[in-house]
Amino acid sequence: MRLSRFAALSSSLLLAAGAALFGAGQAAAAQADFGYVALGDSYSSGVGAGNYDSGSGNCKRTTRAYPALWAAAHSPQTFSFTACSGARTGDVLANQLAPLNSGTDLVSITIGGNDAGFSDVMTTCVLQSESTCVNRVNQAKAYVDSTLPGQLDQVYNAIDSRSPGAHVVVLGYPRFYKLNGTCTTGLTEGERAAINGAADHLNAAIAKRAANHGYTFASVAGAFTGHEICSGSAWLHSVNWLNIGESYHPTAAGQSGGYLPAFTNAA
């Protein structure tokens, strides 16, 4: 596991402050540049949290997303936010890597859900039978086993080549449903269990590829426990026919209460 360069920076600033206190130099002289780049899909851009930056267009980036919240709290010298709604691994490679360089210290990313067919899985499960839903989930899991690892490796190799010294945090995805919940979602208990199982399967695959590259995997499943759909205190949107794009994405509370602490602990 790579040492967090943010932690190293914090230590250097404390040492600099102490040196200044004892007349050994100015703290400002010891301050190093610290660059943070936030890559990924809608779970990193902040879809579902609202208050989208109009300049980000269809990427729907927001100051309520965990990367922007972390940057606001820690004030990195440079912050590049290129995560984009709907992104797949190929989109990261084609459109998001430009800010990475040898001076990048910290990188965050969520990616893989769209490659595995997240949107189609949910559409199938909401509109069709339980057996069709479970079959589609199993197809997605087979894709995660056979194809996604190589796609993740391409992204991670590209990050390594551009920013070999960066501390990279790969964040996972939450389970969507509280089982045996009381709310009405149009899904059977079997469909909810299958979808949760698919999230666990996807997270395990992503965590393995991250570990193989020396990255830190930050799970959010624990943070969202008790805040799933049907929990009574959901940090996730259920299906919303009036704003379908926000369905099954974290709310602002899910970004600040779920994703932000997971990232902060891993950064």
C-alpha cells in the first residue's frame, strides 16, 4: 500500500510550524505543492446530490460531491475535478486523465459500475419479472469476472504512468436495499437481494484490482448500512420517474455522510 502523501504533507506542515515557533525558519518555506485529481463516474461527480455546476454540462459535477467537499476542507494547492456522469473505463482513459502529472499527490476514482451494465440491470429489474432480473444480474456478474478486470487494469496503468508517485484511493459502491424493509419499490425481496449481491460482487472485483496496483480500496458499504433504500433514513434515491438520472445515486447526505468519511480515512 502506498503511503498517503496527504498524511506526509500534514506532517511536514506541523514540523514547519514547530520550526517557525522556535525561530528555525518560516513555516511557509516548508509548504509543498499538493495536487488532488478526482476521476470517475456519477458516484464521484455527485449525481443525486443536486446543485450541479452548469459549466460541467452532462457530467453533472457538484460542490456537494465528496471530492469537492474534501478539497474544501483540506485546501490542496491544486484540485482537478474531471469525474463525469455515465463514465465508463474508456471514458476515463479518453477524457479525464489530462490533469494527472508527476506532481499529482492524490487521486480518487469510482469506476466500473457502468461498464458492468448498472443502468440496464436496474431498468430490467424494475420493469420485468424476477427471473429476468436475476438473469440480467448474473450476466453483469459474469462480465465483472471476465472483462472488467482488464478494463480496470487499463485505467490503473494509465494513472500509474502519468502519476507514479500518487496515492490512489479507489472507492466502491453501496448496497442499494435494506432487505425486509417496509417501503414499496416495485421490486421483490429476491430482486433486492440479487442487486445487493451484485454490488458486493462488483466491489470485490474492484478491490482486488486496486490491491494488485498498490492502491487503497475504500468501501462505503458499512457507511451506508442503515441508510439503504427502504431503511427509513435513505442516503440513496429510489427510482424517480421525474428525474430518472438521479435514481439509485447518493443524496447529498450520502456524499457527505457516506463517501466523504470513507475517502478521508483512506486519503
